[in-house]
Amino acid sequence: MAVRKVVHLLPKKVMDIKEKIAQVLVPREILEDFNVVDVKELSNEWIIVLEEKEDRIPFCLQGKDVVLDGFYDSIDLISGVMMEQIIYLHIKRRRWKERGQTKHEHNQYDYQVEGMRTTKRFAAFLKEIDR
């Protein structure tokens, strides 16, 4: 009797699939400065957690001996809707400081529409369908 080997063609990690989906759902300009670190699928929403890349040192600290010093409060933006689930981007900006100093610095980003908790791309889409 021959023994048959069964090979399952499943992805290495479920996170790999979720990360690829997230890369489609997150605006490209955000992915230039942030990495997808987690994707949470809840009953009526997706939360895509993004952390600022470690090499995005603020201009005022470039060329100095800097250390990462945690994160500022995160920003939550709605990036869209997919299959009746809201897609939230949970954006975490890093804090930097010059070694031995106490003053923190950070980067400023312009991803949201003023007065709204949406990405500019999603706000433009909503404006277009409202016409």
C-alpha cells in the first residue's frame, strides 16, 4: 500500500494575506512613510495599524545623534468601506529626540481633510458621489 503525502497550499501566515489586502486599502502616500504592523478584522470594521518608519527622522534632527522615544497619540482615519465594513487606519507617529535631550520632535503629515476623520482620497470619493 502506497502512502500518499498530502500537501496543503496555505499561506505561511494569515497576517501575510491581511497585510497584502491592507496594502491595497491604504493610500500609497501613507505607505511611503508608514509600515503596516497589524490588521484586525472585527464584525463591522477593519483596523489597519500603521507605524511610522524608523528612518523618517524629522528634518530638524537629521545629522544629529537621535533616539526613538515612543509614539504620540495615534490618529484614526476612515480610509473607505469594503463589503459593508468600515476601514480604519490607526496611524502611530513616532517621537524622536536628540540623545541626552528632553525635547521631542515629530513629523507632520497631511493625510486627512480638515474637520473630517477621513483620508483625502476617501473624502474626494464621498464628494464625487454626492454630486
